[in-house]
Amino acid sequence: MSGQNLRPRGLIVAIDGPSGAGKSTITRHLAALLDYVHIDTGAMYRALALAVSRSGVPADDDAQVLAVCQRSTVAFCRKQGQICVTLNGEDVSDLIRTPEISLLTSHIAGMRGVRELLLTLQREMGHDGGVVLEGRDIGTVVFPDADVKFFLSASPEERGRRRYLELKAKGELVDLERTIAEVIARDKQDTGRDHAPLRQAEDAIAIDSTALSIDQVVERMAGVVKERQRSAGPAAA
Ligand code: DC
């Protein structure tokens, strides 16, 4: 397992929360606004799940799954202004977003060995600052000393509705009730696992995005980060 390092200077900003709360879009906008690097840790787990899926090893064989992950290289690259994720040099940004890969990702993300691999890589990528990392355990495990922590949530119904609209816009045949049920099932898997479960860090600022627009959330977060940058001095900007 290896990865490309991204090391500008500045604060470490952690954004955790359940799927569908708007984390990816909000993190992308916030990182662009601050001129920070966006690290989508979910995409890293997804890329490893794709490697496992392609390898054909049984998903419940921890040793074989881990061996596949250890042989894989996950990195980020930039393509036409967009951040993309690569697996062994191949851009897999679209391939990792299918429902099958989502489910397999949630499963392998519960494995201690897989988490340890990505933990090391995520710390390497973020430790110099100037980063916004999004995930489930950034403020609790990856960077418990992050300068700013947010916990972004929204009601399961709203998160399911957003996901449903997203899939429908891609032309996929989807059912709203089923999508909401899938969101709830994934929450259960993410919060109930033994290793680094999804939970809010005690010092995280909670934001409920159910009734807020993306711009409203980004604005609120940017206000907090800029305030922290001012108190940290010029090196953090
Ligand atoms: O954020 P996402 O939907 O792309 O995440 C995909 C899966 O990976 C999800 O089931 C949670 C898991 N994940 C995790 O366990 N820890 C992270 N830091 C990021 C994602």
C-alpha cells in the first residue's frame, strides 16, 4: 500500500458524518474557498474495495482482502480542475460510486488491517496541514488533534432523498423508500462496527444540514476556520 503525498501548509480541518449529509460537496467547496487540499478518505476506502472486487477474493476472507489492499496503490490526482482518485495509476473516480462498491466498502472499512493501512496514509497526507479531510473517523482517530472539527449530519429521510435524486439524475432506476432504507443500513454498519466507528468527537462542531443549503453550510464552516486561522497566526492561512 502506498500513496502520493500532498503537503501544503495551514490548518488541519476534519469533517465527519454519515453518508448523504453533503460532506463531499461541502468539503470540496470549503477546500477550494480556503485554497486547501481536499482529502476524501471515503474514496480511498472505495478504491480499495474496487481492488478487492476485481481480485475475486472472498470479501469475508480478512487475510486475502488485506493482502490485496497491501498490494494496491491509492492516490489522488487532479484532472481538469477536479480531484480524482486512482488505483494503481488508473483513474477510478466513477467506478467506485456504484451501489455494489458502496456496500463492499462499508464491509472492508470495518476490517482493522484495512483501516490501519489507510490511517497511516491519511496521516502522511495531512500532517503538514492546509487540508480538509472528510470521513467518519477523522476527528476521533486519524487527527484527534485537528485544528477544527465538524460533524455534519442530516435526517436519514433527507439523506436518502438526496441520494435518490443523485442516482435518478444519473439515469439509474431507483426507489425512494429503498434508498432511505439503504442509508439507514449503512449508518448502522458504520456506527456499529468495532474499529473506528462513526461518532462525533467531543470537540467537534455539530451542523445539521437537513434544512440548510450547501452554501449556508460552507459559509458557516469557512467562518469558523477563518477565525481559527486568525488566532493561529499567518502560518495557518
Ligand atoms: O463517504 P463515503 O460514502 O464515500 O464512504 C464510503 C464508506 O467508507 C462508508 O461505508 C464509510 C467508510 N468510511 C470509513 O469507514 N471511514 C472513513 N474515514 C471514510 C469512509
